Amino acid sequence: MTKISTFLKGCALAAFLVATQASAEDKVVAIANLGPHPALNAVVSGFKQGMADGGYVEGAGLTYVYQDASFDASVVAQMLTTLEASSPDVFLTVTTPISQAARRVVQDKTIPIVFAPVTDPVDAGLVPSWDGGSDRFTGASNLQSMETVFAFAADLLGKADKIGILFNPGDANDVVNITYAKEAAAAMGVELVTVSVETTADIPVRVNALKDTDVIYLIPSSMLQPALPAVAAAARRIGVPVINASPVGVEDGQILASMAVSWFEVGRQAGLRAGRILEGEAVSTIDIYRPSPADHTPTISAAFMAAAGMTLPDALADCDCVK
């Protein structure tokens, strides 16, 4: 039996067991995740908190059916089909690739789908505008303010005139991030160096192409975030610090810092919207959560700074963000 067929049989069995254990009166929420990762796990935890905040608590009239694809695109369609078979009242689709796949794969068009995090759901073709959902989709974005990120990099490093970004050209999320980064760089007079990465095996070579930049900004990429250790190791070899879109890798000293939207909060906002749907509100009337600059939180690695002989600049002396 192949690894994939074993995975699919496991998915089907898990969904069947959860669905048959749920009371007939229970609401069922299907969660389709790209894969296990601290940031994506935080989205799922936040979603459940948002649901609870809206009065929907697991085990008290609410059942969750969860599956993830272990970052394997070849099993996503079957995962979604298996989850759909559990007859959910609402879907949560975690990441842009899973959300876009759900649009194609989920056949019951009456099942509402709440996404999180999707950087630009309009560009991804999920909703017509930021002001409201489509007939099927609403949710929460993790779209970061690139101006906020670039300004933080300059404060932390003394200068960030040349910023490098890796991106996967096959991921709509990554391409959108590059678009926003270019706009911010042009407005701020920053030189932006973008390098495409088609596979994780390419990371060492592609990071090396950023050796003349002041800092590498790691966007919230479905390919690159799970590969953070490889990015961090390659960046250390060329002596360029990394600022991440997630706090993952900061406190353990893999990278210098992050300027991040709370992925837990992104998930919580999605959960609040799912609760409104279960209360009977039309999906199309529910706005899309979009983080403001004030929703960004910096984190700086004390271990990385010590190893690099860095000191906290005056501009960030009161940030209370060194961990």
C-alpha cells in the first residue's frame, strides 16, 4: 500500500468515525488544513476560540472534523472530498491553496466556506471585494502592511535600503505579496530584490542570490514557511539577517526577528464569521477581516542578537519585544 493510499484511507476512516459520533443536533465544522505547522496550528486554535466566543463550543452541540494534507498537493482533492462526506455545516479552509482547491472540489455549493489565512481573497478569486463575501466564501486575511515591515527593518538594522524576498511564482499568495511589496518599496524609496523559488531544494542557491541585500523578508508563503530552517541556514551562510512574517524561528534564535500579524487572531476572526453563518447570516453580507498596521507585533530574538553581537537600537528601546 502506498503512502498516499494509506493517508486517504486514514482520512476517510477518521471523518466517518467523527461524523457517526456526532449527535444529530450537533453542528459539524470541517477543517481542511494544508499541513501541521506552528503558524497554521495557531490559525486553527484561533478559529476554535472565535467559534467559542460566538457561543459555539466543541462538545456542546459542536463537532469538528479535521484533516490536513501534510503539505502534499496530490492528496488535497481527496481530503476535501472526504471532509465533504461528513456533511459539514461550515468548512474552514486553511491557506490560499486549500481555499482555491475547495472552490473546485467541494461539490455541494450550499456549504459555506470560511477561509483563513488568505492574503488577498479578491485576487485569489474567492470573493468579489473586501467588503463582503461571495455566495460561498468569506473569511480572514493575513495581509501584512509591507510599509510597517520595511520601517521595522530599518529601525532594527539602522538601514534597510535593499530588501530581499523569496517567493513561489506558482502560489497566488506569494505573487500578491510581491505586488504589495513592490508598491511599498516604490513609495518608501527601498530597492527590492525578488528571487523565485520553485522547489524547496532550490532554497540554498536562491538565498545566495540575496547576498548583497541588507535583510531578507520571509513572506507568509505556503512553501517557504515550512522550509524556514533551510532559509535561515542559507541566510546565515551569507551573513544576511532574516525578518519573518511569523514569530516562528525567532525565540529559538534561528532568525533575527519577525513583524507579524497574529495568526491566532486571523483564525479567531474567521471563527467569529463562521459563528455568524451558523446563526443564519448570509455569507455574502459578511465582510473580510483585513489586519491594520496596529495589528502587527514585532518580536526580536535575544539569542540571535547576542550571537551576532548586536544591541537593541534606540528606536526600539521601548518595544518590549525582545524574547
